[in-house]
Amino acid sequence: MLRELLQADIWLIHEAISKPEIRKSLLFRLGFRSVTEKHGRYDFRIASCPPLRLLWSFLPDDGTPASFLHKFYCREAWKERSPFARLRLLAAYLVWPVVVFATMAWSTILNAGEIERRTGKFRLEQVFQQAWVAAAYHVLPPWYYMYELFDDQKRHRAGSYLQRFETKGGIYRFLKDQLGRVERTPLQDKALFAARCRERGLPVVTDIFVAKKGVPGSTVLPGADLFIKPIGGRGGCGAERWDHIGSGRFRNVHGEVVTAAKLLDHIRAISTAEDCVIQPRLTNRREMADLSNGALATARIVTMENERGGHEVTDAVLRMAVGENTTVDNFHAGGIAARIDVATGELGAATDVGLRPDRGWCDRHPDTGAVIRGRRLPIWQETTDLVCRAHAAFADRVVIGWDVAITDDGPVLIEGNGAPDVDIHQRVSGVPLGQTRFGELLAYHVRRAIAVRETRRQQATT
């Protein structure tokens, strides 16, 4: 897998880590532990945050949501640590230049030549700019290319990009702890999530059965295309597609054909290591079927509680699979995504994650040739109404990223994510979330959460 990492081949990396033997390996578990936001005892995790930014965080902000959120994250990360932990933190920052120069070398080798050809910006200038945005705006070199900061106009807004380590690494958790209701609604557990949606009358993908600890919830498989995924899985990792080809036989995307009995044995085997859910494989609505290469194309729609206590859509993209990946449309599994105008449902140009320059921007689907840019998604108003109603059913959450399939039967909820990714929206829209409604509402809720925390502290001392 090292070769795929060095080449930033997202699809092959995704394929590798989806294999059960890789996921169970000691090396994978140690690597996952080293980067996951959940390990450790601190609420605000430190990951790729430059030391200068941490020190500058004590300067006054400029009044923008992005500046407030950057400084809030850094101040909280510093304040919650003991004096000894702060010394350890500062000592750890001695490796920061090594991280920057290593990722800079990697990103430059992969991208600089093509970017120079396209824009005329010399490689050395790109190197200097990567170093500058890393030191000044805590944007590591790979994100310099992901956000296309070689574009002077975009680079001038570099300070307004929200970073994954800020949102997933602390801000989302802070909001959940301070503003969450007594009831904790299930999002990560796919089976419990689907059950709650059904209770509230929300259209959700139906579970055929759940397999836990090697015991499937049924001994009979329906004669239909199936989708198998880990109950607690993320990013499409571990998902499998099995198409029914008749006579009780199923075929996966690699061409392997098995009987229903053999597939049940396979489900038993994989659920021994990780509980999984078996669902029918959905297909896209007829009007947008040409945007699929075989994998279901889904909309990632972010909703947030607004100042009036209602819920509104702040951002949306359509994710599409391309190439050999005909199982999942995940952006971090080699797929592409196009920005959706939240008011009209109109699509912008599509692109990949941007770690390599190969794909660029597409007005048409690379596999099917279908028009993407300027196209309007069907039943878009119905889709946005659904996610806003769904958020009301999970009202203890301030922000949710919904995965929605637009089918012939209408929009269907696939899952909800209580800590939605920010990279996909900032990459696809070309606009930092710190300058959008998302950043405005996130800053509003952080201020609310700070006030709630202070009230609780005062009550505890009286």
C-alpha cells in the first residue's frame, strides 16, 4: 500500500484498507489510532496545527467567523492542557518543519509540473507559497493543491478555510457536549439510525437483516441486488456490492460468482470481525441514471440549526463514482463531486479530491459522458425538505451531513453524519466555509456553547 500512498492513488488506497485482513492488521490499527480524532483524553485534539498559529491565536480576531473559529479552537486546545502537557506540545512542534517539508516534497512532485503547465506558475514559486500558507494559515501543502491556492485570488482567502482538525478535532465535539440534549440520537450505528427514521416516518434505505458476531439475522437471501456494509463504517470502507444474476447466484464487482449459501457464509465470516448490515442496492432516478457508472450517486447535504431554532441547508454536493470503482461514490474513495446550488439544485463542474492533477474539473461525467455542469437535479425541493424534516428528528445535533439517494420512489436517506467533512465542500465550491453560511452558523453555535458552559460553571460554584 506504500506505493499507492506515495502516488496519492485514492481509489487503490481505499481498496486496500477495505480488505478485512488489512483492517485487522496491527500496522493498520496503529496507523488508524495515530490519526483518528477520537483517541486520547483531550476534547480538542492536536493534529497538523502549526506552532505559529497556536501562538498567534491569542491576538484579537478580525471579527469574521473563520478568525473566531480558528482562535477558539487553538485557545481551547491550549487551555485544557496542563503545564507539563503544554511543554510536551511545544516540544512536539519541533517536528513541524519536517512534516511541512516532507508533505511539500510529496505534493510538489505530484502536482507542480502540471500546475506550471496550466498556469505558468513556476515550481519554485509554488514551493514558496506552500511554505507561506502552511506557516501563516495552517494549510498543509497537500491542501494548497486541493484548494487550488496557487490561484492568487483563492490564496488571498486562505485564512478563511476551516480545517478538518478544527471541526472534527474539537469544535463538533464541543457543540455536542455543551448544546446536546439529554437524548442522544443514533447516527453512527446504521441499524439504529434506520430504525429511528422509520419510527419518524422518514424514507430510509431498508435493512434486510443485520449480521452480528458471525450470526446473520436471516438464513435466506432475497433474489435481489444486495449491499453489505459495516454498521459503524465510514467513507465506504468495507462496503460490498453483490448483484443477483439469477438461479440463486450473486456476483461482486470483481466478477466473483457465488451461490446464496456461499454468500451467507461470507457474511458470517466478515461479521465475525465487524458487525454489518445487509440492504437492497438502490439505483438512481431515471432522469439522473447517466450520472452513475453503476454505483449509486448520492447527495451529501449539510443541515444546521439556525438562529430561530429551525433547520436549514447550508451546503450540498453530488458525489459520483468513476472508473473501476462501481461500489461506492465516496469522494475519498476516488470519486468525483459537483457543487449543488442549494436553492435550485443546479450542478457545477465536478472534480476529485485534488491531491493529484490528473482529473481536474469535468463538465461531463468521465465514464458516461453525461452533462454535469448546469444540470438541475430532479425533485430537489422535495430532497431538501426531507433533510430538514430529518434533522428535526435528530434535534440534539447542531449539524448533520446527510447522504441521500434520489430514486424513482423519491429521496431516500442513506445515513447521517454528525461530524461532516469540510474538505469536500471547500474543494468543490472553491469557497472557504469560513466565508459562508456554514461558518456563520458554526460560529453562532460556538458562542452559544461558550455561554452555556459559563452558566454551568457559575451554577457549580454557587
